[in-house]
Amino acid sequence: MPARELQQQLDTLREQLEQDPPLSLEEREHLQQLMQQIDAQIKLEAATQDNSLVDGVNLAVERFEVDHPGLTATLRNIVQSLQSMGI
């Protein structure tokens, strides 16, 4: 089930953030907001597309891919899960 996979990937992202990677306060807040949006989307299990969520995660991938490859890989997995859910 894609929603379960997405939740697992979100949990992985939380674990990575708990390891306190060198992020600025702004970067950390940005990721926290994205995680809250993803959490809300999982809970709603909406049947409609919400491209803004996928777009937001894609922007985070671009923002973090150079300095934080581990976070980027997890964010890419989240994008794939969202897309497979039709979001």
C-alpha cells in the first residue's frame, strides 16, 4: 500500500532530522512544514490530486541535493510514493 510506504519514508526523514544534520533554522522549518503537509495528506487519503504538495517536495529535493544527499534520497522516495498514490 503506497500510503504505508509513504508513512515509512516520512518516519525515515524524521529519524534523519533527529540525527541533527547541519541545517539552518530556515531549512529545518521548511522540512517540518513539508512533513506536516505530508502527514495531513496521509490522514486525508484524498482521492484528488494535490500537485502543490509534490511540487513542494520536489523543490526541497532541489534545495538539499548538494549538501544533504541522504535527505534528498528520502525526499525523492516520498515524491515517488505521492505520485504512485495519484497525488
